[in-house]
Amino acid sequence: MLTKLGKNKILWFLTALLSLAAALIGVVNPDIYSKVVNAEFLPGVMSQDLTTIIASVIILFCVVRTKERDFIKQIIVLGITSYLFYAYGIYVIEQFYNALYFLYMAIFGLSFYSIVYGLVNIRQDILKKVQLPKLMRNVSMGFLLFVPSLFIPLWISKLLPLIQNGQKIEFTYSIYILDLCFIMPLFIIIAIMAAKKKGLGLLLTPALFIKGFTVLFPVGLSEILKILYNQTTSTGGIWLYWGLSILFLMLVILYLRNLKISGIGFNG
């Protein structure tokens, strides 16, 4: 699927290796966050680091096992890399000024350029050969539009009181920035492309679903980790975020099972 796969793999490897190192240090030595994160947010940070460890290992596995025809693995890497861009975008924007801050910046930048480089190296000749059953395409488009229709009004409702009062918040403002400026518009753009049966839109849809799963799963996990930090946990929050993440995962599996590129068999 990608030309210059070797160079893409170098970017994947560097991004995953640095992410794995940063996340492992955070899990093994959580005190590194003590001066930059309030205690109430530590479960969320730990859950994100744990998810990042798994995500990084998957990318490293794909670096070793992916061949040019393995378009499924390449889509998976793009999706997971978009998660790393989001996760370390949070750390960078939220000013996690600890000993690893320059490492966070490196991962944030590498993940971005890895995605861009991957996109510009998608073979143009295969875009017209992407095939997806109509039902799967319609379901995916509906879900792609559902996500921004849910989160855009929700985040705006959170921002309006802050704007009216000129109030600054200490944490989570990065999510509003990343979602409203980058992620939600991307969901809408890919939905429109998929509606027009554009090959690029059909290829990137499952990558967005993977990104959705990897972002929502640690939020649900953080509710469980709150028990270890003697914090009040929300059963409703666990069901909500894990329910949505499982839905994303199911869509990923169904989508990739139905996605075909004529001339290329299923190469998972």
C-alpha cells in the first residue's frame, strides 16, 4: 500500500521506541508526574501510559512483520500513530514540564510527520481499487458523523462558560484544542470522502476508528485505576467509555474484514 515502506518503517520504529521508553518510565516512576499533574489526574495519566506501552509494542511488531502488500497492518499502524500524536499532544500542550518533556515533544513531532509521510506515500494506483460493501460504508459514515455530532456540542458547552467568565483551567484544555481543531474536522472530512467513495477516505476510516478506540479505552481504564489512588470512581464512566471503545474496536474488525483492494488479497 505504501511506497518507500522502509523509510516509513524507520519513522514508525523511532516513534514507537521513544513512546515505549517514555511510557515505561512513567509507569515505573510515576513520581515524575508529581510536580506537573494534580493527584486527581494521575489515574488518567497512568492509564494513558499503560495504553501507550501496548500501542508501541504493536507498532514495533508491525515494523518487523509488515510487507508492502500487508495493507491491513499499515492501516493499523497509521491508526495507532494517530493515537500517539494525540496522547503526546496532550502532554506537550498541557505543559508537562518534567525531565521527559523534550522526549514528549519529539514523539509529538515524529508521530505527526510519520502520519504525513505515510499519507503522501500511499500508492495512488490503488485508491481506485479500494472496495467496501455499501452497508459497511453507510454504517461507517454514520458513525464518523456521530462522533463529531456528539463531541463538538459537548466541548463547546464546556468552553462557553470559560469564555464568558474569562476563566482558565489547569488541565484537559488540550483535549478541546486537539478535538475541535484537528480530530473532529477530520472525522467529518473522512465521512464526506467515504460518502463520495473516495479511496483515501475508505482507507483512512478504520485508522480513525482505531484512534477512537485507543483514546477512549484508557479513559475507562482510568476510572478503575482511581480505586488504587483512593479516588471516587464512576461506574457509569467505565461503561460509557469502554462501551464506546468496544464499539470502535468492533467497527475496526468488521471494517477491515470487509475492506478489499482489487489485486491484493487480505494481508493481515
